[in-house]
Amino acid sequence: MAEKIVIIGSGPAGWACAIYAARANLTPVIYEGAISEDNRLKGTLPLGQLNLTTEVENFPGFANGILGPDLMMAMRQQAERFGTRIFTEDIVRVDLSKRPFVLEDTAGQMTEAHTIVIATGASANYLGLDSESAFKNRGVSACAVCDGALPRFRNQPVVVVGGGDSACEEANYLTKFASRVYIVHRRDQFRASKIMAERTLKNPKIEPVWNSVVDEVLGDDAAGLHSVRLADVVAKKKRVVQATGMFVAIGHTPNVKFLNGQLQLDEKGFIKLPQPFRTYTSVEGVFAAGDVADPVYKQAITAAGMGCKAALDAEKYLAEKGVH
């Protein structure tokens, strides 16, 4: 018998969707992802990117902040409390041409579903350095809005890597907290829009480091990241910049490979949502929520809100189709 709703992904969008769907008696199934070395390296283990962070200070309801893993586990437990069934597997294939839809997981299990919610998130792109991985969440971050206000970055110099709008936005945002922001770009001018580039260059707390790349992240077990070694690709020289943080702003890759091109994507690879303010995708009965369909905000609270909307959209769709 086909499931009423299958949710793929276990970040804030997935769990919020599961909570709403469960309370609507849709008996949801959620695939939270497999615990594997491949997922660890990609940052796609169960409970999403928030599970890899430390202090979360901007999620409403927690006046004193909450640890990312604690927040995600609480969401998981809440969804489970209302009857959500959880499978710790990845979905590796879906067939959206059939009704009901057919999904295959990493254990070889086949599942049929009347509706699917894609909430697989988007993985931040990193530089790929071993030293960078060693100091993730101990100075290395891919989200200034998430982490910039943390004590370790306040009144300290930090580094931003990138040259597009996202990097410039992150650099400007970080000037609220950091004493100085070095923005490292491999070219001699930003790729960002003209207005964003001008704003960045006019900010007295931002120092561009042109024609340069990160050679190594430096730190120790006690303090975490304490400096970054940069390599000038033109002068062929290296320098060390003292900094307590490095924010990588070179884009995100939506986790949509398993869809095999069956849903319409935008030019950046995010799932396209044809109807404003709704979570409908290009295939009827398939919905998307969270960072996988959000190239703009990429916040836990916006993802959770989209998860709620996806559950309500799926519930409405099922009612229209007479699936109870």
C-alpha cells in the first residue's frame, strides 16, 4: 500500500514537515539519510547542517541559544512523538513518472508514495583543504548570519573567501562584529554586482586581498583556528593573516542528484517552485522545502517554515485526490 507522504531529508524543513503531516494524520515516513563516510565528508549526515554547528542563537524560542545538535534532536523527537516513521537510509532513486511514485533507498527497499516532499538541503561548497575540515565549527564556517555573532569572532579579525555577491554580503555583515574582515579573492576584482562591490570596497573595516587563495588553515586543539596562510597566485608569495575565523562563501550545491533531472531546476541547480509562496514543484504531487529550493535565505527558520507549508500543501493535494 502506498504511503500518503514520504519526506526526504532531515533538516529543519524535513522535521517541521513531518510534525505537521503527522498531526494531520497523514502517517508520514521520513528518510533522514544514511550514516556513512560519504555523507560525513559531504556534510549530509542525518539531522542536516544544523547538526554540525555549535551554538544557535537566532532560532526563535531559545533566549539563551541552543546547540545545533540539541535543536535537531528535539525536532526529530517531536516528529517521532506524533507517529512519524523514520528510516536511516538515503533515497538513491525516484520514479516520478508513475502514480503512486516509487522510491528506492540504500537498503534496496522500494516504497510507493502518493506525495513526496524533497527537503534534502544544499551543501555548502568548501575549498577542500584537510586543514579546513579539521577546523570546521572551530573557526571555519560557511554561514556568517548563522555564526558571525558568536563570541570567538567578536572584535577579532576574520577572513572571508570568495568574490561574488554572497562573499561581499557576508563580509559586510561580519563588520558588525569583527574588528577587521579580509576578503580573499583569486582575481583582482570582485565578481559581485557593481553596487555590492562598491559597498564592500567603501567599507573601512574590509580589506580585499586580491589574486590570492587560501593555502592552509592554521590553529590548534585548544584555540581552534587562529590564522590563515594565503598564497598570492601572481606574485607567488605567501603570507599569514591572523584571524579567529574563516567564512567560505563560494556557493552551495543543492542535493538533487538522486532526482536524475525529473524536476525543473533554476540556473543555480535549486528546485524551481513555479507558484509564489507555495511549495509545488514542476511535478504534481511533489513538493520541495528548505535550502534545496531556496537560493536566497538558507536559514533554519525559513526552512522550517517551508516544511510547514509543504505539509499543508501535500495535505490539500491529497484531499483533492481523495486520499485519506
